[in-house]
Amino acid sequence: MAHTRTHALDPAPTEPRGHGLRLRSWDPDADAEAWLRGFLDPEFQRWNTPLKLWTDLAGARESLRGRARDEADGRSVSFRVTDDDTGTTLGHMGVNEISRPMKVARVGYWVLPEARGRGVAGRALLLASRWAFAELGLHRLELGHAVGHDASCRIAEKCGYPGEGTLREAMFQTGRHDRFRDVHLHARIATDAEPPAPAAR
């Protein structure tokens, strides 16, 4: 069996820029309020059920510190999606469950309510995908979303992540850790052509 231990990211992740966006690191103190708003957003909670359910700034800070530890250990990279001109936080883009030996990772994203409808998720996904292939040397990126999340399905397909099938009961149901729901699996590999970026709106 292949050894799947990840390795620390070296050097520190760059900040991908393009398509009107800049992907930056999250600061556990300065950015906790935006992280909390994203977590508490009803649309986020409808489609995602994290392992730890926190509801205050202290929880947000600890969550971001955990993300920083995962990045230091090479397990994931969490980007704060910002407007390249203003620096305004628009959402989150994660490259998660990184396996350097297998050259694979899982990607995920969310967008703050006020930034939706502007192509932010798709533009951020294209930037992060290019970065992960080039900087981490990955070969395959997987994207999973709950069945019924049609908006995420459309974003994945427009960004070069075709659907590959349905994973049965592979994600928690909304707000539950004892019930499961099916997941649509999408993936993109390094040799796939990069599609054009959606227009900023």
C-alpha cells in the first residue's frame, strides 16, 4: 500500500492572482469575523456540515488556527478570496486532503452572500486549480457537493470538472453527524485544458 503521509508545504504558498481576484492567507485574528459570517450563512449550512459546529468569534479564530496548522503540516491550504483591487473578502477557497504521494487533493469553496452572482466561485476555482497543479505538482483534483446543489454542479462543470458519478451517503446531512446524503463527484486532472474564466459581474 502506498504511504499517504503528506509533507509540509515549502516554500509558503504564493498568493494566486488573476480574473480580478487575489487568493490570500486567512488571518485567525483579523479575518475571524468574515470566517464566522461565512460559516453561519444559511446557504453554507444548508450544504455543509463541518465536524465542529461553532457559532462565535472564539470558535472562528480556533477554526482558522486549525487551518493554519493543517497548512503547516501539508494537509491543506485555505485561501481567503479577495477582490484584487480593493482587498475585500469575498469568500473561501480550499485545497484539502492533499496527498503528495498520490498527487491528489479535494477542492471546496464558499462565497459570502453579498458577493454571490458575480462569478467569484468559478474564478477562484480556476485560480486555485492552476496553482495546485503548478505549485504542488498535483495530478488530480476532486470536487464533491451534495446531490441537489445545482449551483455548485454548474460551477464545477464550467471550470473543467466533469461529473464522474455519485458517492452514496458520503456527506453529512444538514446539521447532523448521524445522518448522511449522497454526493456528486467531479474531478479535473492536470492534462485537462483550462476553460475560460467566467466574466466578473
